Amino acid sequence: MEKKEEQTKKYEMDMCSGSILKKMLIFAVPLMCSGVLQLLFNAADIVVVGQFAGSNSLAAVGANTSLINLLTNLFLGMSIGANVLVARYYGANQQSQLSKTVHTAIVLSIGSGVILTFLGIFGAKQILIWMQTPAEVLDLAVLYLRIYFIGMTGTMLYNFGAAILRAVGDTKRPLYYLMGAGVVNVVLNLIFVIGFKMDVAGVAAATAIAECIAATLVIRCLMREQSGIRLIPGKLRIDRGSFIKILQIGLPAGFQGVIFSLSNVVIQSSINLFGPVVVAGNSASANIEGFIYIAMNALHQATISFTSQNLGAGQYKRLDRIVITGEVCVLVVGLVLGNLAVFFGNSLLGIYSSSPEVIQAGMQRLLVIGTAYAICGMMDVMVGALRGIGYSVVPMVISLIGACGLRLLWIATVFQIPQYHSPAVIYYSYPITWIITLAALIGCYAYLRRKMNQKLACTAHQSTKEPAF
């Protein structure tokens, strides 16, 4: 028993002492690799259909990305709520509350998966029509989406389970599980598309199977744990207190993700107006950008877990250092990877399509987004910091107004001017709104931390006063 406990403990991390930079990098690097592998599920789909099934199949798979994000982000926001709460109870060493939160989160993930499967299967076609998906790719896009969402319970179980492990500092085992599932996904893609000629149905089925394998492995891991995050099937139930707290943190985060995705759906609809070639180029470029984003997002996740654990442990003095460290790291990662993507853009886009027109369309987007992507990463780290210290509604409101609202306003005004009616003008809406939102988030964080320090100082002063007689 002691040996097992030692084995599970070695994956956990004390984020409340020691070097912040060193521990943040140890935490973030496996998480970056995990995110890259998860993106490879979708990238493998796009590459295989692009090379072996044609441009229409490539456009059909790519056109679903923003819609999948729209449908899943509300529920993935719940996993952020679980992550924050588990990290807080772990930092405070409240084992009973920790266990209740874990079991509540897993039940919530199963319910989320069932709801999403229903939405994906029965709502796919109508939503794609609303998005003005080109007629020549509509049926293929609907088929891909319906099969993809059959595996959505597995996707939710993996993401919630990984969020629980991440909260205690374990980002390595989710990486190992994704490595195994990723190999299965690639192999099945080749078998289904090249061998069985299943086209988009094959890549969707391969991804769904791989996600279910990853989910099985992460659930098995939680069931073998010896600490407060151990999953015991007989204890699977909703704890009212944990559920409400997960919703308080997760709903604003999920709602923010939904609105972001909704704005991206509107932008995708605007891109769709320029035909299959631009849609395919946009999809390929967005997929490349996804790898940069996931690397930066690992630092967003690190900031959430580090600030949550330190808040739970009462280590308030470390909070600002955590945020500064996260911002510096994400700036470096974003600048390096973003500009490398632009430099090797033609070669990278050539992986997705051999069409010169598609590559040219993809480069048009990559030149704008890639060079400025670090700003998006800095914005997300600030959001993570605010969520970690207990504020979830505030970053949601700022992000919705600053990023989504202004982006939609840009599409409704600037883009509608005839001389500015082009894909490039759509792409410029991203960096402009990132800059505005980042500035607002920094100001908000500084204000809230000042209020927190004043409250702590007041509490400390009251506790040292002599009793009155």
C-alpha cells in the first residue's frame, strides 16, 4: 500500500513552495505535449482526408472545427471549475471535500457527454446550414460531425479526468494516455480512409475511438489513486455543495468559451462566403495555429492551478509572481512558435493540401495571426490568474465585450465596406481585439489584487487588536 501511495505521489506537485519558474515549466511542458497530441487527432483527420479524399472532404472536416468548439466549450468550462476547486482543496489539505468534488466532476462529465452526443447527432445539419456551409461539402460535414459526437462522452470523461490530475500537478500521465490513443487514431485513420475508403466517416470514427481509449485510461488512473482524488464507482453522485461551486467557477468560463466560439462561427460563416478554396486554406492555417495556441494554453492552465493551490494554502504573496512568470513564459512561447509558423508556413500548409491556391489562402491568414498570437496567450494567462484567485465572472465579462463583442462589431461594420470585404480584413479583427482585451484584464487584475491585499491587511489588523473591557 505504501509503495502504491509513493508511486502516485511522485506525479503530484507542491505548487506552494520552491521555484515558480522551474515548477511551472515542469507542469506546462507535458501539458503542451498533451495538447499537441489532442490536436493531432484533428490534424490527422485533416491531413488524411486532404491527401487521400480531396479538397471537399478537407473543407468538410475543417468547417466543423468552430462548430465543435461551440458545442463543447460550455461543458469544458465545467472542467475548469473542477480543476480550480480540486486544486484549492488540495492546497488546503481538505481531503473530504476533495473526494466529493472529484466524484461530482466525473458524474458531470458523463452527463455532459450524453447531452453533447444528442446535440451533435440531431442538430448538426441545421447548424451547418445556418453557418452557410458550401452546398458541395454540407453532406460530408454533417456525416463527420454526427459520427464524431458519438464519442463525446469519452471526450468529456478524459477532459474532466485530466483536469483533476492537473489540479494536483500531474500533467505527465494524461500525456502518456494521449500518446497511446494518438497512435491508435493515426493507424485507424489510414485503415479506414485508405483501406476501407470511408472518407470523412473513417476519420470521425477513428477520432471517436481514440478519445474513448484515452478516457478509459484516465478513469483507470483515478480509480488506482491512493489520495483524496481517488475515484470509487460506488461514490459516484452529485454533491450539492461541490456542484454549486463548480458551476460558479465553470459556468462563466464555459459561457465565455461558447460566446468566443459563437463569434468564431460568425467569422467562419463570413469566410465561407469566399468559397471552398479559402475555407480549406483557412482551416489548414487555423489547424497550424492550434498547435501554437495549445502550447500557450498550457501556461494558462498552469496559472490557474498554481494560483488556486496557493490561494487554498494561504500563500498570497506568491500570486503576483506566478502571474508575472506565466506572462513572460507565454510571451516567449507565442513569439517563437508564431513566427516559426509564418517562416515555414508554405511547407506546413503543404502538409494539409498540395493545391497552390489553398496554400496561398492559408498564408494570408497565417501572416496576420501567427505574428501576433503571443498577445492572445498573454490575454489567456490573465484570465487564468483571475479565475485562480476566485473571480470567474469578471474575466468573462471583459473577454466577451473586448474580444467577442468588438470582433462581431468589426464584421458588422468594417468588413461590410466594399473595399474592405476580404478575408484579410476578417483576420485583422483578432490582434486588434486581443490588445484591447489584454489591457482591460491587466487593469482589472491590478484592481482586484489591491482590494484583496487591503482586505487581508484589515483582517490582520483586527486579529491583533486588544480585546475591549
